[in-house]
Amino acid sequence: MTLLLSATPEYLQQCRDAQAREQAASLIATNQWAHVDKAQAHHDFQRLYGELAPLIGYSEPSSPAVQQLMARHYAIASRFYPASRQAYVGTALFYAENADMKAFHDAYHPRLVEFLGEAMFVYAHSEL
């Protein structure tokens, strides 16, 4: 995660904290995301990752095609809660740092978490 790793440790911690705080508040406010069709969200993420994985090694995370996919990623994730810029970056860090999330994502491609994290960072800093 070149862009993510180039950020200061303080910024990265702020992002982790924002993600944890915003997610916890959303879980409480929505009765554990009772409003979300979780099966549909999972299906939509699967489809998105199936489209994103073939771009790894052929497109840059900042490319228009990848960023269009990140807009979809953010829209799906926003069904749970609309993350702030820092919380969205924190989500990318969570995907990389949580063993189960890393394994889930990397099942689509061994570099998906890294590529997705870079693309999410670009999206967060350009769109949020």
C-alpha cells in the first residue's frame, strides 16, 4: 500500500479511529444495520471484486476505470453508513490488518487488499 504507507502514522491512526467510531455509532443507531439487506450487499461486493481483480497489474488504482469501481464500492459500503474520508481510509486499513478480512478479499486475487486499499485511498482523497 504505497500511498497508505506513505501517510504519517498519526494520520493512519486517525483513520483507524474514525472508522471504529463511525461504525460503532452506526451499529447502535441502526440496530446492528437492520436496514441493510446484507445478502444483497455481500453479493454486490462479490460482483465488484470479480470486476476489480482482473484489473490488478493492468490498471493503476487511480485510473478512471478503477475509480468508477471505487464509486460503486463506496455506494455499497454506504448502505451500512456513509463513511467520512478518514473512516473510508480506515476501512481500507481494516481490510489489510484484519486477518479474516484480508483472507476474504485476497481470495479474489492475492493482491486485492493492497490494490483495493490504494484505490480506496485515492477515492477518499479525491471524492470525499
